[in-house]
Amino acid sequence: MARQVKRAFKYRFYPTGEQAAELSRTFGCVRLVYNKALEERTRAWYGEQRRLSYVQSSAALTEWKKTAELAFLAEVSSVPLQQALRHLQTAFGNFFAQRAQYPRFKSRKKSRASAEYTRSAFSWREGRLTLAKMAAPLDIRWSRPLPEGSEPTTATVSRDAAGRWFVSLLCDDGITPAPATKNAVGIDAGITSLVTLSTGEKVANPRHERRDRARLAGAQRELSRKAKGSANREKARERVARVHARIADRRRDVLHKLSTRLVRENQTVVIEDLTVRNLLNNHTLARAISDVSWRQLRSMLEYKCAWYGRELVVVDRFFPSSKLCGNCGTVAAKMALNVREWTCDTCGVVHDRDINAARNIKAAGLAVSACGAGVRPQGSSPGGQPALKQEPLQREP
């Protein structure tokens, strides 16, 4: 039976000159309101130990519009400005709940230019979207249809660093859970291979950034030669951004296809809880780790498993999946990163490092799924030496 979920559908569109100017003004006003509200709340908190609510920030916005200095805020739609305050309220809620760091100011150059319109700020007629303060609908490229009988509840307009315009429409969508299956898979993320599966399959790493590295380096050299503040420098900056966008688009496409296949074929998907931020401190591998985008793959697996009724199990980051012999349960004392194949000193079985890790991850995940216990790292013996053995993990052949 299908169940209703909120789902965003993203499309590219091509604004007219008038629409582009209106949206650019709106982006600037959204950023200004967010930053000014953040400044006021920061001053109230650190100066007076007083929290400001969304209602108080909204009242302050009304007063700002009455001043000569900020009167231009009234020239754009008020809804994106109110949404910016709601997003700031959410950011503070996450901060006080210790789910996120303290909110940061939005940068004109580094932050994403976007504005969110709720249903009261746009019209939807016969499949055409017209935003507030605009006379004509957006010229959207409908790469796929919206769910039949569904209408967007919010529309988020954005412009990326390469100058491309996108609109994301949030709609109610009925998703039918995938047919049940007994299959389970363990996934070992890597660099040489994008992922290694417990079935023995290794998915090749496309290395998108490496393929375009020469093109990216050339565009960056051209950018460095342009005078700061010149029109030519802005054109060179867009060329660099287009190369980055090409890399990101191809990477996202590969990860979407891989995550969809894994979710469709398996009832249980087991992954490791990797701390990518810490791994990026290894400056030798940081560039390669960023290119494989493990965090993005995990995010896709999380929401797709939730959509299609699959189970996603996350194994403790300290679980020694690579050093654990899947045959006898012996844990090797040390194993360098360049060791791709190793022989167990106890039972003599030869292991492919990645396949063995994926199978251990699967076995540990199935144990978690069956009994609900967490998978913990190996303990230490009373004498201080690491415990080198544990009971063999029971898994399917």
C-alpha cells in the first residue's frame, strides 16, 4: 500500500532578464534579513542572556522595513524574508538541542543564493508556476512529471555558482514499498573501489574529479591571472564553477543509481559509521576521500530505505572490519592501508581486505538487526594487550 511522503522535485529553468533581476534582489534581501536577525539574536544572547523568538524577529523585520535605510526590503515578496527567519529559528533550535553548531552568517560569495516561497506567494495553474512580484510564469524544463494529482506546497528558487537557475517543488507523493526480499548486503566504502559488497562485487570508482583535474587546473590558472573586481575575472570564476558543477552532477548521478540498486535488491543494507571529517585530516587522501563522497551515499541510502521499507543498519565506527578474520574471528594486531590482501596467522585463510571487511560488516549488521545489540570494538585483556580473538560472526554463506 502506497504511503504519502513529502518529496522535492528539482528542475532547471531559464528566467527572463526581469525575472533574474527580481530574484537576485530577493536573494540579497533574504541574506540581509537572515544575517541581521542573527546579529540581533547573538547580541541579545551574549549581551543579555536573553533568547529572541521567531515572533520577535518577525516584528523587528516589520520595523526595519519602515526605516529609510532598509525600505527596499518592502520591494520584494515578504514570504521569502519570513521563511529566512523561520530557517534561522530552526538553526537555533538545533543548536540549543546540541544537534548542530551555532548558526553562521551567510556570505554573498560562498553561501547558496536561494529563496523559499510558500503557497501564498506563488500561483500554480495548469502546470505553470508564477512567483509573487512576477507577471509571467517561469520557463521550467520539465525533465520529469510531478506526481499525478499533486500540487506543490513550497517552491525554492536557487542559483548555483555556475549561474544555473533551479526551482525545487515540494509535493505530496505516494510511494509504494518495494517487494520484500531476504537479501542482505554489507558495504565497505573505499577509494580504489567506490564500494565493495559482501557478495564479492567491487563497484569501480569513477574518479570524476581526477578525470577533470586538468580542465579544472587550467580554469583556475586563468582565474588567477584576472584582475580582482574585473568582468573578465567574473567570467573566469564562472568557468571554474562550471567545471565543479560538471564533477558534482556526474558524481551525484552515479551515487543515485548505486543507492537505488542496493535498496531495490536488498531488504537489509549494512554500512559503517564513518567520520569523514576526521578522515579528511589525512592530507594524502583528503582529495580522493572528498571525490568519493561517502556521506552523500549514506544520506541517499537513509532516505531511500525509509521510503521503500528497507532496513539500514549502521555498524560502530571502531568495529575492526578490515582486521577481523571472517573465518576464525582472529583480529590482526596491525594492518597498513596499502595491505590489500592478507593471510590469517591462526587459520591460514587468505583474505581480500575489502571483501572480508564487507562480509564482516554484513554479519555484524545482521546480528544488530536480530538482537538489537550494538556492535562494539574489540576490548582489552586484563594485562593491557588488545584482545586478538572473538567468537566467529555467524553469517550466511
